[in-house]
Amino acid sequence: MGAAGGVIASIAWLGRSWDLDWSDIGEISEASGALLSGVALIGVAVSLRMQRRQNQISTFEALRSIRGTLLQFAIEKPRFLRLWGYGSDVEATQDAAYASMVFSYLKMAFVLRFLSGQELVSFCRRAFAEPAMANFWGQAREDYLHNLATAGGRRFALIVDQEYLERESDQQGVKFVGVGDQPG
């Protein structure tokens, strides 16, 4: 209320020097009140959007945590890995389950902006040198590429897939032209 009173007092003082009457001051006061209300409404909308995003992040984290716990249990007791759709080769299945948790973590960190695009590229270049990581992405890539709920998730899948395809083409001796590359 102090700021509004100051605005009205300033308008009244200016009114004397500009030859304004009280009706003009009332109109100016109404306009400034409407302007302040509009700014406050925008602030509330921004706050609600931020709160909604924070709730989504919390839900996302809770789901990832539950999934990680279940997979960790299954890695420790390999007979449960088949319930997740993994094969019967225990070591390969454990590798795939672990790779799944790693990529799930990376996606979450990337979407929440705790991991930059360059950091993701660097990780993928190192990780895809390990056959188990490359094999996992080769089998799971379609799921990641077609399950694109967010722009961050879409960008994550495209970056990882580009690195995967470059690795595959390097192994076959073919130059891959990716999303941001110019043909040479």
C-alpha cells in the first residue's frame, strides 16, 4: 500500500504543476492500479509454472529412483532380470541392466540441465568404446528416439544416437554426416 500511496502523492504533486484536476488523477491512479495488477498476475503465472515444473521434476526423480532400486535388486539377483525383458546370459543381462540405469541417469541429468550437451557427447564417446554400452544403445535406441515427451528428452536421444551412429560408421569405415555436420 505504501508504494501505491507514493504513486498517488506523486501524481497529486504533478497535478498541481501540470494543471490536472482530481478526476484526471483518479483516472491515472486507476490505470496505474491496473498496470500493477497485471504485473502481479504475470508474477503469479510465472510462479505457478515454476511450481508445476518443480513438481514434474520431483515425480520424475521418484519414478527413476524406484526403477533404479528394482533394477539394482535384479542385478544382484539375476533371475529377476528376465522379468525386465533381458535375456538369459547373466553377464550380458547385468551389463544391459546397468547400461539402462546409466542412460536413464544421463537423460535425467541432461533434461534437468545438470549435464551439458558437450559433457554428454564426451561421455558417449568414452562409453561407446565399451561394447556393452554400444550394444545396449543399439537395442534401446528406437525406444529413446520415439519416446520423446520433452524437448530435452528429444535432444538427449538425438545427441546420444548421433554419437552411436558415428561410432558404428567409424567401425565400418564410413563417414557419418550427423545433425549439425556439413558434408565435406
